[in-house]
Amino acid sequence: MRESIKDKVAIVGMGCTQFGERWDADVEDLIKEASMEALEDAGVEIKDIQAGWVGTGRGSQQVPMGPCSGIIASSALQTQYIPFTRVENLCCSGQEALRAAALGVASKCYDLVLAIGVEKLKDTGYGGLGEMYPGNWQPIYGALGTPPGRYALAATAYFSKYGLSPQEGKRVLAEISVKSHYYGYRNPKSHLKREITVEEAVNAPMICWPLGLYDCCGVTDGASAAVLVPTEDAKKYRDDYVTIKGFAVSTGPGWLKENEDYDFTYWKETQEAAKVAYAEAEIKDPRKELGLVELHDCFSIAELIATESMFLCEPGKFREEFTEKRAYYHDGEMPVDVSGGLKSFGHPIGASGAREVYEIYKQIQGKAEEPSRQIKDITIGLAHNQGGHPGMFVSGIAIIGVP
């Protein structure tokens, strides 16, 4: 009989690097920076760790030796002959490291483990991500496309379905971006520290219509890490620990974008992952019960559609319920991405899933470092990731909260 992971695993320490153009650091430096902060936060040393997992989406392009193994972390941290495993699941890689670590503890195989998400993107020299699938173009299946192109398609489809004129739609996206930069400016570890106006976002250089410069996340370096233990042991390390309430990953078959019935205005994988995570965490009404959602806003339209796909508002109602009422600000009814999100905090592919959990962990502890970001009386939050393109996704959801 399948058992729920709810409240069986605690996070007792977390760390996060400065995100940005980290010319001063290589992959191993980022791993060490995030891990040492997490270990210090938990009050343990690296010699105490019994197992570890590291999530990175593009490891083979970052490390010349041992890129597809846990050596990327064991060499950085100089661990002594304990199991260290590399996991990869596109933009969900950091969250997959956390999920594997949590399952390692819940299975009672380990009592103290480390999970890391990391990515070094700036050193590739590309303005974007470059070629993700070299030598794997399939003429029958169709070109895989670019992320801006696929998300732009989702944006225009959403405008059409819900009756938004191009000008109205662009303004909704601009308001999302303004919010992202508002919080990124106030977050000491974020990449993009610049507030913008709606007019600046609307009139920004175009990347792929209707997505302009401020609708797209930047290319970023960074890492985040977490120390996990059985919940019954958590008080040995700290009093203000959090527990994992639910974990879910949904991977689609990859053909939804070829389905004539699919209109690109919802994320099916996110919907399915949300259903599983809510059931495991025993959440009946996410809009009322969640104190914070850190979601995968790689583009402004992604925040809109992900919010609706996780049943936080009715389809087509995001503009009314979130932007006009400012419900998604830190003092609103349903705060979303008050870290700055991927859009402004930054999106190192393998690090973002763990970094989102880091934000919720700090918010629950009341340590958001800036009063204009701190949510009052928060006890539970959700971290959401997705990788791939609309219609061809893997999506992950982690819910954490007070015991």
C-alpha cells in the first residue's frame, strides 16, 4: 500500500548563492557556496552527511570530468566515499534532487542527507541557452522550437481564447513583469535588481511577439542546497524547521502540442502534478490554504498560465483576480513569486527548483530579509517547476510547511 510522504521528512538547513553573472565562480564553487551555507544553517559538517543528490540540467557542458555523475558534487565538497548521485529532469532538476533526498530519508535508508541544485550558464557564451538537443531533430515529429517561440504561441492563444486585445494582453504581461522586478529589486540574492514600469515593459525590445525583453528570464548562474532529516530528529538541529507536505512529478508523453484539441492555454502536466501534491498534502482549497506560491515564471505568460493550471484562480480570470486586485503581491490574497521569481531572481536551470523551496523556507521562518517581501503568518507554501515546451512538459510540485 502506497504511503504518503507527508510530514515524514524535515528540512533543517538551506543555502543559496548569489544568482547572476558569476564570472568569479565555477560550478564547484557554486556547489560549495550553497552547500556550506546549508550545512552551517543546520549546524552540521560535511562529514556528517550520509548521502547526497545533485540536480543539474546541463552538466555535460559544464564539467570536463565526470559530468554525468555525482562526482560533480563529491569532488567539490570532498565527501569521503558516500553515495552522491546526479539527477537531471530539465528545469525540474533541482527539485528532483530534493525529491530523491526526501525519499532516501523517508525510506529510512539515511538520517542526514544533502540535496543540491546548480547550473553555470553564462560561461557557454550564448545569449540564450544555445542548442539543447544537438543531433536530435526529427523531421516527422517536427522541430522542437525555441522556448520564447513556444511561450509566445501560448500567449497569443490565451489572448484569443479569453478575448484580450493585443494591447490588453501585453499590458497584463507587463504588470506581471513589473511585479517580478519589484521583488527582484528588493531581494539581496537576485540577479536582476531593477524596478520597471508597465510602459517600459510594454515598449521593451521584442524577443518573440508578444514577449518582449522584460517578459523573459535571463541567463543566470547559481546554486541552492538543503539538508534533510527524519522529522522525528529535526529538533536536534533547530526549532524552526519545516516539513515536506507533498511531492509530485508529472511527465507528459510529449505529443500534446500535436493534438488538435490542445489550445496551449493550460499546462496539463502541471494540473496533474498539482492534483497529486494537493491530495498528499491534504489541501482542499489551495487559494485559501497556501501562504505563498513560487512558480516557474520563465516567461511572464508562464506565471499566468501556471497560476490557473494549479487551480489558484478560474481559467481566464487571472487578470481580474491577480493583476487588478494585486492578489499576487506579498500582502495580497495569494502571493506569487515574491522572491522575484525566475524572471528577476534568475533561472539557472538545475538550481531553480531548490531555490524556490529556499524562498518558502526563509519566508516561513520570517527571514525574508526585507519587510517589503516578508509575508505575515505564513505556514505553508508551494514550489512549482516545469521543463520543456508548452505541450511537451515535465512538471514538479513540492509543498512544505510547519509541522
